[in-house]
Amino acid sequence: MVPKRLEDKVAELHEKAIIIDAQNACIESVDYLEKIRGGGVATIRKNLGPHHYSLRHSLDEASGWYSKFEGEDSTMTLVCTAEDIRRAKREEKLGVILGTNSAKLFDDDLNMVKVFYRLGVRVVQLIYNNKDSLGDGCTERTNCGLSKLGLQMIEEMNRLGILVDLSHAGYATSMDAIEHSKESVSFTHSNPRALCDNPRNIPDGLIEACAEKGGVIGVNAYPAFVSKKLEPSPEDLLDHVDYLVKLVGVNHVGFGLDITEGHPKERFEVLIRSAPHVYPPWPWHFAISSASEFETLTAGLVARGYSDGEVLKLLGQNFLRLFEHVWRE
């Protein structure tokens, strides 16, 4: 809810802003996606299926997205460049960045990175929570770094112009990736552990290393990553923005809300069982209930004293700059 005294200011900022949700996990029906677009969001990042999807399942997901993009009356458009994001904003369409929840879908085949790049994938999350052939996830009992294959994957992503996403990766794996990557990296949907002690959140050392590399940290609205409260508020979420800004500066912070709007409980039962200390029982009460509610966050940023320019950076300019730097035009 936007306070009446801030309605005009928020509307003015949203007219100028290129709002980017760097991790969107809502249901992929056209109605839901149009709801997000109607809320002022210019571009979202969508993964090709859950982390356990096979190569075949991921190709099916890509095929489904291309069906949504086809046709002159489509309200969505594939994003492969920073200019595609700007065009989506101008044309009042929802830009969609295709990504992955894990590099597992490449079946340990470096050539598959190039195949998915040509399909439009521009963000690759290396690992999802557990140990795999690339390195350790954040919920593993061990804390090993990247494997030889993991290093090669990063080199190939750097060569092609794919953003390396370290959300869900373990500490040593993440630090290895930051040090080894020739390009900036990102934690697209991870919060500071100092404010909420959860294995999925990241310590200050990783936040600082990512920022020093030129990267951006996207604030996540998932309740267990925001607060120990069962129902965190938008203010709790914005506390994470404040913390990050104070730690690494306003140029390295954005939003990757990771809201699961529209999905049934069954979609997440395996995830909850696999790591109950990370993921609380259903139902989940997000800090904001929908990615279409960016106005609430914008109003909160204004109320906290952020300047117009700073708000625009946080809403999307920082991620846009990062994409423009890493992606090949």
C-alpha cells in the first residue's frame, strides 16, 4: 500500500524507472505475467524449470517461452541485450531474461552452454544448494570450492557473455567463482546473513567481494531469508536494502524478489523436505505478496530518504548496467 502523500512521487519515479526483477518465480501463465507488467515491471528473469530439471525438460521450457513470445500481439519479449530491456520499457511489454536454476541441465557438457546461449539464456546460476559436479551449494555440510569443470564453465560463460549467478552456491565455491571470473558476477536473489541467519543468505565477505568485482546483489523477498518472523513486512525487506547500501554502496544493490505467486504447495514439497532448516512449512508469507507491488517498495525507499537517482538505480539501473557490461551485444 502506497501512502497517499507519496502516490504522485512514486508514479513519477515509475514513469522513469526501468524496473527489473532479477529472479521471478511466479507461475508462468499469461495472466500472471501481465499482472506483473501492469505493476510497472519492465523485465523479469525466469529460469528454465526447477533445479532438478533435465536437459530435455529445460528445452521443453524454452520452447514454451518461445510460444509466448510469438505473434504481433504478444505482451512479452525475449531479452538478450540491455537494449532489449530498454525497448521492452518503451513498448510497454514485459521483457523476459531466460536463465537457469543450476548448470546441472548442461549435463557436464561445455558445448551445451553455447547451445543454451543461442536459445537466449543470459543468466546461469551455477549450483542449487547441494554439491554437484561444479562445486558445493550453500546447504552442503562441506565447504569446497569449484571443481575443474566449474572453472571451465565460468570461463565459457565469460567468453559468451552470460552472467554468472552465485545465489544458492556455498561460500568457498562463490569466492572461487568471483576470483576466477574475468567478468562481474551477481547474487541475483540473496540477502545479507548479518540481518537474517539462514544458509541461503550471504556473509559480508561475499557481498564485498561481489561488489568489488562490479557485481550486484538482488534483495530477496522470501520470508525465511528476510526475517525470523513468520510474516515479514516490506519494511523488513527494505532493511536489507539499507544494510547492503551501507556496506557496499547504492550502485551494487537491486531486487530479485523470488516470489512464488500462483504455484501450488506441491511444487515445493521436495524442496521443503530436502532442507527444512532453510525453507519453512507452507504457506509462505512473502514480504510483499506479488512482484506487481513494486510501488510499495518504491514508496518505502522514498520514505527512507533515498534520492530519485538512488531509487532508480535500486529499481533496475544497477542490474541494467551489469547486464550491459557482461552481455555481448
